[in-house]
Amino acid sequence: MICMLISTDTSNYFLHLRLLIICQVISIWGEFRLKNRGQ
């Protein structure tokens, strides 16, 4: 997963948290698109 490739460096915690949230949103959106394409 792309989420796992994000560095866990906590020197910039808020940036890391924002990237993690964006990654999760993209993952959920991707799965949603795949399900819609299946139907």
C-alpha cells in the first residue's frame, strides 16, 4: 500500500498525519470506483 511507504518520521507530525489521511481517502475512493465499475 502507498500508505506504508510514507515515512514514519515524526519530526513533522502534522504533515505525516495529513499525508496518512489523504492516503486513506484515496484508498477508499479507489475501492469505491472499482465496486462501481464491477456493477
